[in-house]
Amino acid sequence: MGYFPEWRRATGATVLPDEKLPLAAALPMSVQHLLAMSGSTILAPLIMGFDPNVAVFFSGIGTLLFFFITGGRVPSYLGSSFAFIAVIMAATGFAGGGPNPNIGVALGGIIAAGLIYALIGLIVMAIGSGWVERLMPPAVTGAIGVAIGLNLAPVAVQQLQGTHAHLGIALATVLCMALVSVYGRQATRRVAVLIALGFGYLLVLVLGNGLGIVPGINFATVGAAPWFGVPNFTAPVFDWTAISLIAPVAIVLVAENLGHIKALGSITGRDMDRYIGRGFLGDGIATMIAGSGGGTGVTTYAENIGVMAMTRVYSTLIFPIAAIIAICLGLSPKFGAILQTIPASVLAGLAVCVFGLIASAMARIWVDNRVDFSDPRNLFTVGVALIFGAGDFTVNIGGFALGGIGTSTFAALVLYQLLGMGRRA
């Protein structure tokens, strides 16, 4: 078996990872995956104050790296990880709205997280992934994920503050996303974030640019922006305080990627456990490269797995095409200028939805894995982790500060192992 599969032409309704579609069919499928990733490739960078052009550009670069490092055997697209939002906003003191002036220190932390992630990947490639699953069972990974969502709650509430018009448009955006998520068709639900964004944007155009009831959208920068140009790359700054806040997110990324690769193995009927280490390594290196130029930390995404499950197209060749399209969009300043016109009220509404969904979606880990909360070991581990995360419990030792996400992560990891010592299986 070679490093890359020998892709053969698909003949059935289900397209397997080592099969290929004609370009005319593969191209729209690639665009569909990009649309499903809109929440990460567009919304997450804007919430953190990153340049969306740079983030989209590096999502494409990262996906190509992941494709080559995994030997083209794991179908996945890498997008901005929501797990970074809380720690980056804490490390940079950013409260939302416009560019983040302290993005450099965030990038140093992202590189550190990517390095830890890549090292874990190398260890898994050497000795297997069993130790990861023992260290991070569902009770622990669910607790860390929910703590991240709860840690972001004050940020979302702060972004809602403003005039009655600002609050009204934000809540209308929330309602739109909720309605699409509940009543939309399966394909529509995959792009609920994009639809809600478009709805809120249109609402501001009508009430602002049309009727003058609220401030309208200024398109001057869009008209002045060129169609093609090099993204505005930013150099990282290595600050130990920021690194201590951001680096622990690597643990969350490991849990995410582990779950996604196992899910891909389940739906494709192929054993992908052998590629877990390579997946970690590819994701970690992609995160380091993104951080070196101004991009956000990246991860695999459940949205893409949902698209594959819906279409039954698992060909890995779909994702390099999607990556090339993303790189082209990243090289268009006009595309970035359009994204920068998204009103603050719309972003506030989307933040409420996304931050809440981080917590609730991660809580689903407990349900899907039937975590037993009558077991005091699980109960105390989850309880302490949630309090540390939601309350943003920070530990300061000299010039070293470990924020709420970090203390929550380490509390969950350590407490679960300590409470298991000497217990019967």
C-alpha cells in the first residue's frame, strides 16, 4: 500500500475515501463543504478580531497540509477552532468589535498550542492512541468543552449591550438561527450560521440603508478594496502569560480530532485509527503555521462530517479542491472587506448562538457516551471543572498566569485520575 491511495472512479451511490468524482461533480461538493464551514472560517475570526482574509487563507493551507500528512486518507477540512475564542479574548483583553490590537501575543500562544498538539501526535504515532483515551474519557472531554462555552458567556452578554435597535437586531439573528436549526431541512441546517448572518445583514440593510432607522452599512471600503492582493500577515509575539492561557487548548483539540477521526471511521466503514497520530500531527503543524502569519488555530469539524453523512461522498480529493478555493478567497481583499462590513449587532447575535452551542454540543458527549453521573468520580470532576471555567478561576504564580480554561482543563484531567486511584474496575 502506497503513501497515497490510488483513487479509482466512483461507480456507486456511496463514494468512498479512495474513490474520486468527475471535476464537474467534485467542484460543487467542495463549495458545499466551504459553506458548511462558514461558522469557523468567517465567524470565529471576526469574533476574535482576526483578519478574515488571513484566517480563510490559512484554513486552506492547513487543509492541504493535513491532506498530505495523512496521506490523503482522512477526509477532513480544517477551520478555525472555537476552543481558542475564550483564551484569546482573555489573553489579549479583546471585548469584540473591529480588529484585535493585541493579535501578536495571541499568535504566540497559538503556535505553542500547535507545538504541544504536534508533539502529542508524534507520541501517538509511536505508541498508539490508547493512552489518550484513558487520559481523556468522555466525562473529562465533555467537562472541558462545556467549561469553554460557559467561560464565553460574559463576552456574549457584553456584546449585546447597546441601543434597543442593536439588541433587537441581535435577538432577531438569534431567533433566525434557532428557527433554521429546528425547522430547516438537513442541508439547510448545515449552514444555519450563514443563513442567520445573511438574515441579520439584510435586516440592517433594510432598516439602516433603506429606512434610516438604525445606522446603515458603509460600503466605501468594499469599493476601494482590490480584487486580488496579498493578505495582511502578522508576526507572532511570544508572551508567557498569553502562552499559559492559550497552550492548554491543545488538549481540547486532541479530544475533538480523536472523536472526529473515530466518527469518520464509523460512517465510512474504514479503520482510521491508524491515522489518528498523523491527524494530530497535521492539525498541530497547520495550527503552528497559521499562528506564524496571523491565522487562527485550526481543527477538524463536525459540520464536514455531517455533510459527508448526508451526501455519502467521502472522497478525500474533495478537500484539496475546497482548500484551493479558500486560498483564492483569502487572496481577495474585496472578499475580506465585505466580511468586515458585517454589523456588530449581527455578530453579537451569532456570538450568543455559537457560544451557547459550544457548551450544549459538548454536553452531548456525556449523553452519547452515557456518562454515569451517579458515580461521584464523574460528578466531582465535572462539577469542579465547570466552576473553574465558568468563573474564570485564574492562578498566578509570579509572572505566570493560568486562566479559567487552563485551570478547568487541568482540574478535569488531574481530578479524574486521582479519584480513580485504588478503585475497582
